[in-house]
Amino acid sequence: MPYQINEGILPIDAEEDRSINVFAIKNPDGAPLQAIITRDKGEPGESLAASVERQIKILSRQVKEFKALANEEIQITEANWPAILREHSFKQSNQSAYQLQIIAQTPAQGFMIFTLSSIKPFSDMHRQAWIKTVTSFKPAI
């Protein structure tokens, strides 16, 4: 399967894709926003909910003052991939961090994690814009 980036296309098999995409997003409200897209194969036979809980447990052990702020089931893409929206805050290197994640199960039984990060809490505008962006994702697989 061709892997397309802004600069071109690489011939990479989707099964081998463990790429990470990072974007800086302009924020009219001040603090910069960072969007990160990662991929995870999960554990054999692992459900979406179990994968999310496993990843949250790992994160909560790696940071200080972890707080879960939201957990909701949604769907993304026109194919209605099942997804879970998680919002949490924590301290890392003595700095506050906020993340809004949408973890989606792909048809190949892998997971795509769409993360929006900030050093300030998200406004409703940020939350709605991120959900709209991710739910509009058009899959190539």
C-alpha cells in the first residue's frame, strides 16, 4: 500500500506501518496545539475498550497527577469505525499537559490514536473542532 506524505509516496505495507504524524496547529486562543497520529496493533484479540484501558494505565504510571476528564464512545469515518474519545490532564516535567484523544479501531483490527495536546485546558471550541476533524477522516484502508 502506498504511504503518502506531503512530499511524496513510499511503498510501505500497511501491516508494517508504525509511523507517527505530528502537526502544529495554530490556536487563535493562545497556547499552541499539537496533533499527533499514532498506530498500534494492540495485544492479540484485544478489544478497543481493553486497548484504551491498557494505554491509559501505562500513561497514568508515566506521569504525575493523571486525571481522566472524559470517556465517550463515538464513531469516525463514513465507514463508522468504532472509537473512544478520552480527555485527560497530567503533569510532565512539572508542566501541565492536556490531551484529547480519539482511539479508533481499524478494519484490520489495529488502532489509530488521534491526539490533540496543549499546555492549557481545551475550550469547547477546541473539543468540537478536533472531534469534527477526526470524525471526517477518510480512510484509505
